[in-house]
Amino acid sequence: MKQDIKKVSIVIPAYNEEKAIGKTLELIKNTIENIEEYDFEIIVVDNNSSDNTGKIAKSLGAKVVFEGNKGYGNAYKRGLKEATGDIIITGDADGTYPFEDIPKFLQIIEKNNVDFINTNRFANLEKNSMPFINYIGNKLLTFLINLIYNVNIKDSQSGMWIFKRKVIEKMNFDIMSGGMPFSQEIKLYSQYLGFNFLEVPITYRKRIGKKKLDPVKDGIDNFINLLRFKKKLKLTKKQ
């Protein structure tokens, strides 16, 4: 890697996504193949899949790491520790997120005084991309987060983030959830640490394959952890 070329890590958690992982990786590869300003690495975290997710990802050139402890947050903690990029981009393996927007994301984070970009799925939801109960749950959680933490986030549960390495270098992963609440926590943590935060609109698509999210169970878990995480942040400040 040349000294003047920055590196970008694309980190994707995946659990039983053999129907979607191939299309997701092909989209990423087609998007980045003509970007000469950066070097890229694609890291897929196989979160103890029972199907061929890991094999497919490896066959398409991704670096595949295994995380036996199931959970969205556990997969990300492993993947982010493996990432070596100056800039990190995340997204799910299920075909929902617009990885074709990578050039736009890189331009925004490089040319503006931004450390962490969150993406707003509500700006353009494709038909049937988010079941109504999920929509209500996401909106409610976002409202509560803004109320409790005194922030202004439009989509607290979005799984596509773009951020500089220095953001996670300041974070203590031990206080963060191993499950779905990790998504809201990384956004809140970045703002708590004083990093410049921005949200950008994206198109959100219908997932490929069987859904795994339990809107009621995961929604309750997110809310409980929302309250606990605030206490954890206060404790870190005292240390």
C-alpha cells in the first residue's frame, strides 16, 4: 500500500446469509474496483452460521473471520478488531443496504469535518423493506434515545455506518452489548466522546432470505440496554 493511499475496511456481520452474501459482496466489489484513491479490505464475520455463508464469502475474496458467540454486537466487536483501515464502513449481509453509495460516503467523510456518519433508512424505504411493526419499533426507539440522551438522531437502529479509525480506538467494547443494542450504542458512544456526527439519507431495500429479527423481543432488549448503557457511560467518565 502506498503511503499516500488510505485504507478502507468494509465490515459485514453475517449469520446464515448464504442466499444474500454473494450478491452483497458482488455489489461491493463492482463498486470499489474503479476507486483508485483507496485500498480496500472486505471482512465478513461468520457468526457461527450453519449454512455456507462463510464458504461463499471466502470464495469471493473476502477475509472471513469466525465468531462463535452469536449476537450482532459480538460479530461487530470481532470484525472491528480485525479491521485495519483508516476508514471503516459497515452494513448487513442481507442485501438491504446500498453499498453502491461507498464513493459518496468516502467523499462526505473526507471533505467535511465528520468523524462518524450514520445512515437514515427512513429517507427512502423501498416497498416491503421494513414491516410495519419494525417501523413503529424503530421510530419509538429513536424517539426514546433522543429524549433520554438529548441527541438528535433520525435512525438509531440503522446498521450502516461510516467512521474514522480514531472513533473505535477511543471506545471500550467491554461496556457495549453483544446483541442488537450495539447498533444504537456505537452511535451514542461516538457522540458521547465528542466526535463530529452526521446522518445521511440512504435507500433501504427488502432483505434477501429469511428474517432473523424478533421485533418484540429485540425491541424490549434494546430499550432495557438503552437505560443501562447510559449508566455505563457515566461510569467510564468517572474512571
